[in-house]
Amino acid sequence: MCQQRHPGKQGNRLLGLISALMLAGPAGIRAEPLPEPISPSDPWPSVQDLLQLPDWMQLELSVTAEPLFNPSGGKRSAGSWIQQGTLGLDISSGLNKASDTWHELDHWQLSVTVNHDAGDAYYNTAIGALFPLQQVAYPAGFYLSEIAIERQRGEGWLNMKAGILPINPDFVEVPVLGNYVHSAFNNTLNITVAGLPINPYTAFGGVVTAHASPELSLRYGLFDLSSTDPLSRWLGLSDSGIGLNSGVAQFLQVDLKPSAMSAQPLPACRTEWGIVRWSQRRGVCPAPVSVENQLPDGLLSLGGFLTSENSNGIYGSLTLPTGLPLGLTDRLWLGASYAPDASQVVAPTFVGGGLVVQGPLPGRPLDVALLGIGRGGLSNQLSSSAYEGMLELGYRIQINQSLNLQPTLQWIFNPSGALQPVPGILAAGMQIQLNF
């Protein structure tokens, strides 16, 4: 007589695993969905909320301060405080509607931006550097940085705007450069062609963008350079530093954003002590979490410009993730600009690159560390040694959605292209950003 056998604990486990596999299907066992990504804590009250503005109106206020000092090097040791306040107003019936529900009126938007700069805009000159060490180093005063009518593409392919505009952020500027403090890195690849309306300077102009696909766009802009200086003085700015210019500038730029390099929430791990760390490097994670990605999409941007009176130029930049085991994610960037008419341009060439890393330290998943190095080639009429170089190290501490603090350390090589025997400059300071 055969004795009947009952499944024991091991058999029960096996049956349970088989059942789970059958329920999960060919893809394997179903994973529990991750919670909402960890993001900066709630912001302080915004001007939008305090004023209880309607849905068709959006008002934002931001302040950027960049105190800096050089303990060694340069003509002398000195300190500087400079800050820029920006007030932006957007008016559109489509502001708080999903773009796939827009009617034609919802595509149209009125945008107005005013900047106010205060502080020492000539700190670099005082210590013997040619290029400003602070990205907001502009003469003190008010600037009308934009007043434009724009048709946003929504789910379509055509975007256009016209009015009083700067060339950036539509041209040259790419998002990853906004992490830096030194002016040669931040925004416009150190382009110094006279008269170009680089924010906060503006000119009468228009921009048309055609989106061939979500990944590929072509943009054209036309700007009246004769209006740049008068517009700077319109609000009472006594010395814009731009000078009188004439003619027009035309820009053409193509942007490629591969979908495989889009910024997605980042997988991470919460330890038993509550610290969020990298998830893929230390074995099994007991508590998977995701973290909001603070870095931009991968991007290839190539462009050029023609001016009727001053100079012409080309520029380009590449932003991409490296996949290196550095923090939660990173972006490597390379950029360059070239204006061949060296007789009319202070810095006809620029080459730079850097690395930006999110979450470099366990327990600080939203912080960002950065490194940048660049070389600004000088006109041969200025210097026979031909360049001023810059190196920047920084670490952005994300306090909440309204405030971040970014200590910065900079080294300036060959200040002013050795026009005078000036020692290399070591500068340190802080960028303070407030958004309301």
C-alpha cells in the first residue's frame, strides 16, 4: 500500500512561487510601484498665492545674489556683492489647461519680464580679470528684459513670438549651464560680439520655431541691434556698456533631444536609518524609492549667427549622461563658440566643458555638485598670450523649492591674458537663489 505524501513547508513555498509566476505572466513577478518621487520640500508662499491671482495670470519673483571675494591672486584682494531681481508676468487663457484641450486663443500668451540689478558690476576689472566671475554682473539699474506676444505650439509644430526680446534662452543657452556662477560658463558660451542682446539686454525681434518631432526642432530669430542700447536706457539705465550699434542679427539653431536621454525619476534606496542612497550598487534594497531628477535632458544644440555690422559666429554644445557611478545621475557637457572676425570681438573663441552630478552624497539626493573648466581665447589686439582660463567647483544645497545655496570656488588662469603681470586669482563665495 502506497503511503500518501503531503507537501511540507518547502513544497508550499514552491507552489506559491509557481502561482506568482503564473499570475505575473511572461514578464516575471510584478513589482510594487514606487511611491511619488522625493522632491524638494514645499516652497514658501508665492506671490501668486499671496495675491490670489486668477488662473489666466501667472506672476513669479526671483532673486539671485552672488557675494564673492578673492583671498589671493589678482591685482588685489577684494570682495563684491551683486544681485539681480526678476519679476515675470504671463497672461494666457491656457496657463492652467492641458495643452491637448487648447482652443486657438489658449495658444497665445503675453509675457513681461523686468530685471533689477544692484551691486558692484566691475569686480572682475578691479582684481584684474577680463571676464566677470559672476553671472549677474551687469550695471546697476532696471532692465525691461522681455515684453512679447507668443503663440505656443501646444500639441502642434509651430511656435512663434515677437516683441522686445533677448537672444537667450531661445538661442545659445542650454539648461545645464544654468548651474554655474562664472559668466563664461553660464548662459551664452562667453559670446562677446558687440550689440548682441544677451539677457537682461534686449532688442526688437522675433523668433519662429518649427518642431519636426518631440526630439527635433529648428529655430530662427531676427533682432534689430540698433534698438539694444536705447531699450537698455529706457528705464533709466545710465550706462549699459553696450554702446550704439546698427544693423540686424540673425540666428539659426537646431536642437536634438533624444528620448532615450530624457530626465526620468531616479531609482534610489532608503536605508533602515532613513538615509536615501544609490540603489544599484550595494546589493538588495529593502526599501526602493524614487527621487525627482534635478538635471536636464540630454541635448545636442548647434547654431550660428550673422550680423550686418559687427561679426558672425557659430556655436554648439552637447549635454549627455555618462552612466558613471557618480551619485544618482550626472550630465557631461561640452561647448564652444567661434566668431572669426577677431578684430571686432574681445573673445573670438571659447571652449569649455564640465560635469554636473546629482546626489553625490548619501542622504542628500537633491543636491548637485559641479565642475567646469573653460578657455576664452582673446583677440590678438588685446593680448599676445591669447587667453584667459577659468575653473569652477560648486555644490548646490537644495533647501526647499524656494531656496538653494551654492558655495562656489573659482580659479582664474592667466587673468586678462597677461596684459599686465597679474597672478592667478583664487575666488570663493556663494550663490543664493530665492524663488517666490
